[in-house]
Amino acid sequence: MKKKSLTLALILTAGALSAQDWPKVTTQARPAARWWWLGSAVDASNLTYNLDAYAKAGIGALEITPIYGVQGNDANNLPFLSSQWMEMLKHTQVEGKRTGIEIDMNTGTGWPFGGPEVSIDDAASKAIFQEYTARGGQLIRLDISVEDLKQKPHARLLRLMAYPVSNTEGKCVNLTTSVKNNILEWKAPAGEWRIIALHLGKTFQQVKRAAPGGEGYVMDHLSKEAVSRYLNKFDRAFKTSDTPYPHTFFNDSYEVYGGDWTPTLLEEFTKRRGYRLEDHLPAFIDETGKNKFTARIVSDYRETISELLIENFTTQWTDWAHKHKSITRNQAHGSPANLIDTYASVDIPECEGFGLSEFHIKGLRQDSLTRHNDSDLSMLKYASSAAHITGKPYTSSESFTWLTEHFRTSLAQCKPDMDLMFVSGVNHMFFHGTPYSPQEAEWPGWLFYASINMSPTNSIWRDAPAFFQYITRCQSFLQMGKPDNDFLVYLPVYDMWNDEKGRWLQFDIHKMAKRAPKFIETVHRINNAGYDVDYISDHYLNKTRFTNGKLQTAAGTAYKAIIIPSARLMPASVLAHLVKLAKQGATIVFLEDYPQDVPGYGALESRRKAFAGALSQLPPIPSFTETKTTPLQRGRIVTGSDYTSTLAFCNAQPEEMKTTYGLQCIRRSNNTGHHYFLSCLQAEGVNGWVTLGVSAESVWIFDPLTGEKGRAQTRLQEGRLQVRLQLESGQSLLLQTFNEPMKSTDWNYWKEQPVSLSLDHGWTLRFIESQPVIEGTFAVDTPSSWTTIDHPKAHITMGTGLYRNEVNVPDLKADGWILDLGDVRESARVRINGKDAGTAWAVPYRLKVGHLLQPGRNVIEIEVTNLPANRIAEMERKGVQWRKFNEINMVDLNYSKKRYDDWQPLPSGLNGSVKLIPMNYD
């Protein structure tokens, strides 16, 4: 190492560029968390206690979300937005500023938005259809009152329409003004008539998981007036208490169930779509699939709902926040609106992981109590795409929701799914979540019903700061520069709006595979072909321009081509704009058929003709490739289902780290070049030369796990830059490329020697933390789980066991040593000869320790912390009443009230073999 240091000194004195450092850490780069306030039963001293603990561990932001309270603690609950609640918020803001933690808040309690101030008139609404038949030629008298007794006091008639049965093209009759006191009297013309009543009903949905003072109806998110009145209560509370507005207001996933109508929908539909929906109610409510206009009318309805939600809710909410110098963070998934446009209407789009992904990472603990992650890369990218195409700097994530069962989630299990979010574009993660728990609360403290619990009451908190530091290092890079994805992929929302049966359609996480299977397939195939994409909607595609040889969104984000994945229907204006872009020189790729114009999505006259059976569509786009003569002056329109060959037309270089080596990555651009986050989310590691998709003069490697950095080995191969990469299964790295040479310390590449020192015997074990307490020192000999030792509490304790061994290290010619801990349950702090060697919390559980070892005798101490699972299972068996929460209390990952008393002991501590491996520079 002395030779390298001397070389570095000579280079620096020769005037070379200074060594590249890690980006400056900001508050936004640190991990954040949803902060559950149970019952809002908070007090100043415990708020300070919690904030100090969070800050010490490395948390950068907390989002306050009040929820239901703790049983027997009602006297301490603070009503939401009351003077006492606002006083605690103000105290939290002061303490947040002192500890360096940003304080955000939910614009409500639980979810969705609603509460006691929401009147029945402003509550979420639904359409109620009732049908009657009548024969004309006589006076008809009908009671058209709502039949549902629960709806009767609140429902009101919007339209009563009569349609001739024998002549489906005949004119309908609006009978609404003929109704008095819910009684229709009408002298019907001759013939048979189908009469349809449309009443405005109420969903009666209450706020889920509401906190005290937040109970009440869910508001009508489609109503501009209802949303405005809802926000007024916050203005009153902040003004009256003189409390500063928070940095960010948050809204959770859209879980308004059945709220498919709003009082002004018919008028808005006519204004936006160019015809009256009430004139076509028979087609609109047809569920047989026989009416040829049903899909089209339902699609128009869905588009109207989408626009109302975005304009009246997310945009109005964001404008309101901006007025108070705050910003908004929002989860659009679950809403009935176009996901891209909804995410783009707020400041920070937020995606959500839901379940555990299976990556087959070598050595990663498996658990039978998990659920499949419905948020794969294709689902996660909706939020980041909206941020990228609109120039918003942050994409956040609700991270690790139901990753595994309560009390069973390790830090090692969190990392791969965090990496998946990073490669999907997330750069501002939020844990789900961190319950406020007073210091005096008995273990396990106050808990939220869904896992995971990332808080000081969880044993994994002891080593969580190492995980938090990893996240911070990654996000410091991922928040730097600008997105640099290759292609825009068109979101065929009209196909989804036209193809799905029924009327009310929500784009929730769990059904997207059904909603857009070909779109999802396209995204994965493009990713596997070595490229990266962002999604774009019709609205933002029409704002995209071709400038300086690249497609640029209105925010200036640049792409090499637009890809249309199996879109059958597309607005005429969008299709025409694509042709215009191609004529200007842009590349447009149709992976399957060309879309036709959505009937009636052009001029109003075209809409009217569509109902008479006329279809409006653009002339066929000329099909050609570079080898064919083209009528277009510049650019090209490319077709083909062979992804690899078709995408080769797009002047983009695939990332070989994806195609050849199976790595996952995301690339961003910066002022000096590019930077990558890459992760080995697979069973096999990587050790080889990898061609980058961008050109560079120099490449640096940064290890977010250890903080190490250095200049990578590079070479030119057939004129392309290659960088040498070494990653083990589950490992991740950051790369930074430079447009000019960067001379400094080299990155160390390692090669294991063919021999290793097995530390299979001589271990002792004692507990430095344990509940229930275990005292004494145990000669365990082998590095094995402490659940196997001869002690009655060993299989039920939660804590940290100190494994100690004295080993003789031979004086080998080695450039370094790796301590391989094997199977760790679940994280380990290591000291060698009394000096800190680091924390091993993720696979592979390996630490570089050569600088701490000495020839001859060495003392190795390993502090291993297990999960709380064994302790909570024993408490269940003993009947301890720790489930003490109101409302949903605690459920398992399938939302059933399953107990944990049948859990078998999970291995704890070291769980296999420990080795010292001599390494040489390679």
C-alpha cells in the first residue's frame, strides 16, 4: 500500500484533477419514514426522546400520519388539528429543526382524506341506476324513489330519461322536470319505453384507520368545492395556532371505494366530451357486451373521471400547498385516473412496494411467511416516469409494506427490494413505517398493524444505522444530476379504458398485471434488452418536441426514441403529433400494430358521427425501415416485434451489464459525465469486463455499503469503453464516469487465494443484551445458533449475543483478508483486536479485515442481533396481552387475526461457518 500512496502523492503534485468524493449529504438524501401517531397521544418529552433516537440512527425526514389509538389510553389522545395537537406539531417542528429532521404531515388522518367536517353533501358519491318499463299512449305514474333504504334520506335525482325500446336510434326524452316528490307523471307517446333513473347516492365510506378527531365521511375527491372546503379546516387550524406549515403534505394510495360519481359529472362530461352522457344511459349501463357503443361511452366516462380527479383534487391540493410554501407528495396508484398525469400533478410522486420480491440471491434467508411483491419494476416506474418527464427532482417510495410477517423482517431482506426501487428511479425513500412509542411503554411498544416496524422497539434497530448509511450514500448519487433513460414508452390508457368491463376502473397495484399485460411485457423486454425507459401519457407526449437530435419533454428531459407498445387506440392528435415528430427527424417505434384513432377523440363532429356508426381514423402510416424509400423527409417510423433488432434503430447503446451479466441498473447524467446505480439481484456474481452504454475517459467505483471509492480499471474494446466490475450475489455499486481523465487512488480488485482459515471451533458466547435475560458465558465451540445452547431461555430470547474466538493467523503473503461470517441471523458488528471492523447486515456477510489482523494471536468478537420473532411467539404462548390497539389491532400479512404461538424458533446468531480468506490484488 505504501507504493500506491507514493504514486498518488506524485500524481497530485503534478497538477492532476483532485480525487472524486461522495456527493454532499443532504436531509433529503437520508432515509425517511411514515411516523404513525397512535391516537395522536403524543407529549413533548416523548416526542423529543423519539426524535433524538431517530436522528442518532440517521433518519432525515418524518411524515406524521395520525391513526387509531391504544386501548385504555383514550384520555391521552389529542383530537386532530385541535389546539393541543397543533401545539405538539409546533414542538415537533422545533425539535425537528434541532435534530436535523424534516417534518412532513398527512393532510388528514388514516386514509383517504375525510373527517368530521365533511358533510354528507361533500362525502364521496356514487351513481344509483333504477330501471322501469312503460307502454305509451296513456298517462304513466311511477314512484321513482331510491329503493335502498339507507340511501333514501340522502339520494337525489339527477336525471330521469326515457328511451324508445323499438327504435334504438330514436330520440330519448328527459323527464327530470316531470318528477314531483319522486313521482313521475308523464303522457308517454305510443310504443314501449325504457325509463332509467340516475340518482346521486353516497358511498358512506368512513376514513380508514382514522385518528381521534379525524373520524367521518371520506370526501368527494372529484368535487372542486368539496376539496376546497376540506382544505379550509387546515387553514383555520394553522392560522389560529400560528403554527408553521410543514415542508411537505402527503396523500396515501387512493382507496376511495365505489366513489364513481360527483354532482356535476353530467355537466362536466358534456363540456369535455361534446355530447350528453344521459342520452346514452342504456349503452353506458349495459353489462351484456352487446351494445356496440358501450366501451366507447364508458371510456369517455373514465377519461372524464380522470380529469376531474386530477384537476379538482391533486392539482387543487398542490396549488393550496404552494400557497403556503409547502409541497405535496402523493401516491396515485389505486386511483381511477391516468397514473402518469396524476403522479405528474404533484411535487413528489410516490410509488409503493407491497410484498417481498424473489431474486434468488445466494445466502439470503428465506421465510415461508411472505407475500409476493405486486410492485415489480414496471409498476414502480409510473411514479419515477412522471417525475422524470416533468423535471421533478424526487421520486419517493412507501418501502417494505408487508415485506414479511411482523417481527420476522431482517435488514438483509430489505436491501434487495430497496435496490429494486433504486433501479426503478426512486431516490427519496420512506419506511412504512415508524410508530411513535413512548419511552415508558412496555415492549413491544406501540405498533402499527402492517409490517414492517422500523423503530427503536425493533431489535433490528441496533444495526439499522448501517442500513440507513447505505441508503444515504445511494440517494446522494441518485438525487444528483438528471435522468438519462433511453426511451419513452407510450402508456396505452385508452386500451385499458376501452377493454375493461364494467364502469368503475381503478389502477391499483394488485390488478395492473390484468389491466396492461402487453405494456408490462414490453417494459420488461426492453429492460432485458439492455435499455431503460420512462412512461409518457398522451398529454405529455403532445408537449414533447424534437430538438438538437433528441426528443425532449416540456421539462427538457431528453430521449432517443418513442416506443408504442401494442396500442390499438390513440387520440388522433397524438397520432398526428407522432408523425410530425418523425418528419422532424425523431424515431418512433411501433412494436406491433399501428393504432387507430379512438373513435370520436378528435373534433366534436367526429364524436357525433361515431354514435351514428361512423369511425374516424387517420390514414395508415407508411411502414418502412432504413432500407426502404420513405416519403418522410427526415426521421423514421420503425416497426417490428423483435425487440433487439428493432431497438437497434434507435441510436442507443444497450447496457451490457444487463444483457450479458444480468445486473439491474439505472443511469443518470451530470455535469462531468454519467453515474450509475447497479445491483446484482440474482444468484450469480459478476467478475468481468463490461461495456458501458455511454462513452467516458475515466470511471470511478463507489461502494455504498462500505464508503470505499477508487478509479476503476478500464479499457477500449473495438472503440467502446469497458470497465471491470466485481460484484457478488446481492451486492450493489455506484459508478461515476468522467468526460476527462481522473487520476487518483485505484479501486482494489480482489482474488481469493485457494486456501482459507476455517474458524469452526473455539467460540464462546455471552449476551450483552437479551430479553428475557440470559447470563453467563457459554462454550459453544462452533459458530452456531444460540437457540441450540443448553439454556431454557435460549430459544425465546431477543437480543445480541457476543461470539468470541482467539485465532492464530499465519504469516501468509496476502494483500488483504476477508472475514466471511457465513449465515448471519440477522446482523453483526465485528471487532478485531478491540478495533471496529464494521457491521455486516446484508449478504454476502463479508468484511475486509486485513488492516486489523496481525500475524499470530488475534481476538475476534462478533455481536450478532436476532429478530424479535422468538420473543413475541413466547409472549403469545404465555397469553401476554401485547395486542392493545384500537380498530384493526394487529393482523398477519393476509389480514387475518392469526396468532404467533405456533412459530418455531428462528435461528439466531451465527448459523454456520466462519472463515478468514486471504486475498490478493487482481
